[in-house]
Amino acid sequence: MRIFAAFLLAAMLLVSGLVTAQAETLGPDEAKNSVFRVATKDAGGTVVAFGSAFGVGQSAPITYLLTNYHVISENPQGVTIWIGKDTEIECEVAISVPEKDLAVLKLSTPIDEEPLPLGTEDMTRMGDSVFALGYPTNDISNTITSFPEDVSATKGIISKMSVWNDVLYYQIDAALNQGNSGGPLLHENGYVVGIATMKMNDAEGINGAIRIEEALDALSSVGVSVKMATLTTATESPAPTATPGPSPSASPEVSAAPVAAETGGSSGGFGLMWLVIFIFAALAFVAVLVYMMVRRRAEGGSVLEAFLPRKSGEKEKGYIVGIRGPYAGAVIALDGETVFFGRDPQRCQLVFDPQGKQISRVHCSVRYDEERECFTLENYSRNGTFLMNGDRLNDGDAADLYSGDRFYLVEESCLFEVCENAPERQ
């Protein structure tokens, strides 16, 4: 019964997430978390080129990025991405395709964000609205930091399907500035259709983004499986045509005025099938939950304990106690296992609101080391996990905790305590 209940809970949350994914549009504000500033340094460590890149793959964490070759061409051995203000992550150039101005980067340390979904030419039409996302080196703040809030979004339309130097392009009128190169061209319906690449120096409103189809072979050749977007209704696109024009520049001129980002796009209904599945899963979950509550109350235990498997014949040691937040009052036995906290029901045992943004999909984990008689808390989120003394664990940090120590996720309203032995029931 315990295994069935856990499976049903995960299934319900997964169905809820699928319905939400179909019903909502990925806009610039959501996509910016997966866009990064690329810095290429010479052998002496001096930055010689800035650009942008975005995460590709099937699911979090992000290991691979897509960008333009000209962003890293000055020194492919000196490529990093900047995170925040002072953090750098080294990148290996997994593959470069100079003739198509494309490069795939592999991060030395994966980042716990979702890769962006990709959409192909048959999902676009001339006149569709698009957003060019990236880190222009000149902006109104006149500072160079690389927080998600520093991503700029400029809105435009797809004005033509073009071919230049045997490479497929979208001609767009969205403003591109120095530093935008390699950033994603986000369709109004929430998927990436191109890579922002160039601006025509002797023309206004004529800029170019390489179509995402040109990158699929390169990604496949290094074993990167990507998340492809799907549409509920088919659309037709005009066939690409060769478009002669002014010579492009790989380092676009700086625009005099910043362009404000607008969130656009249409959302599709989730359909009768998903509604029926969701209602059925909700009713079944409520029935099982009521049963478990009655059973655990009769035993004098916590409802949550019924959802976590136990090993027979072994004495449990190491517990997490919910102090404040959605798990307040819960007592979770670690029993030698690592427990993950986050919004992803497929990878986490303590699952939080899938619509929340502060708790990451996989936020942190706790395990108990019986030999050392201490707990290990590891953080995987940019939003941070905090100790009660105020210390912040950044992405990839870990800390030892001892019985009675407390920690919280983002805010003290989501507070937990670790205990070596089972606490007395209240």
C-alpha cells in the first residue's frame, strides 16, 4: 500500500505538470534562467569576446549549451560562462561548425535549470512574433553582470525565411546588439526557433537568426538528445527562399535605445483527455490519502511516513523533521537513503508546489552518515539553501549538520531540522 500511494502521488503531480505545460506559454521571463553570458579569454586570461548561449537537452540539469562559433573562435580553449557577478564555469567546445557559425559547449559543472524546448520551421510562419534573448555588452545599466535579470529581450517578427551562404536563416526585425550573438530566438508560443547571429550594418531592421534545424545534426553528433516542442494543431510555413542582401556583421552595431521586452504568445487548452485523467487521479489520490490518514492516526504516526519505504529488520537512524512550511509536523526517516527536496516528483521524495518558482526542480538533498554521526546537506539551486547561522549554500555547496541543526529552503517559512534519533511524537 505504501508503494502504491507513493506511485499515485507522483503520477498525480506528473499529470498536473503535463496539463500545466500544455496550458501555459514559456515566455521570456521564464526562458531567461536558461540563457548565459559567454566570455572567451586569450592565453593570458584577458576577455577577448563576449556573447550569449542557451541550454539544450532533455531535462535539468543543463550540461550543454548552444551558441555561435564566432563567439568562441578567438580561443576555443579559453571559453567560460559567467554566473552572477564573480562566478565562472569552464566550458569545453564539444563540437564547432564554422561554416554554419555554430558551436556546442559542454559545461564542466552542470547547472540546475531546464533546457529550452526547440521548435522547427513547420512551427513558424512569416509574421510570427519572436523575442531575441541575450546579454548585450552595452545596456542601460552600464554594468557587466550575468544574473538572469540581466538578460535583455527585444521583440520583433519573422519577416522572411532566408538562405545565406547555404545556411538557413530567419530574417527578423528584433534589435540585436553586440553580445546578443549565440542567444536564443524565442517564438511567441514558447520554443526556440533560432540562434541570434548577425545584424546588417547598412540596413535598418534587417537582422539574422540561424534556424534551429541547422544545429540538430551537430547536437546529435555529440550525443545530445534535445527537448523538441510539439503543437496541438499543425501550421504551415512558406518554403525558404534565397535572399541576397547587404553583407552581415558577426559583431553587430550597438543600438542607441534599449528595447523593452513584452510577454506574448497564445496558450493551448489541455484537452478533454487530460481533464479526465487529472480528475480520475485526483479522486484516487484523495481516497488513498484518507485511508492512509485514518490508518496512521490509529497507529499514532505521521501520514507522510506511510509514503516512504522502510527496510525490514533494520533500525532506522537519521530523521528530518518539518518545522515550518508544507511539511510542518512531518517526520521523515532517512534510513540510509538520500532524500531530495524540489518540485520534480520524478526525482524528489519531498515534492513542493510545481507552480512555485523559488524552490528549484531539484533544490537540495540530505543524507545521514552513521559512521560520522552527521548529516550532509547539499544544495543544487541558484536560489540557495540556508543554515540557521545565516550561511548560504550556493549551487554545488555542501555542509555537515548535526542532530538538532536546522536549515531552510530560500526562506525561513520552509524550515527543517535534522535529528539522529526518532523524535518523540507530539
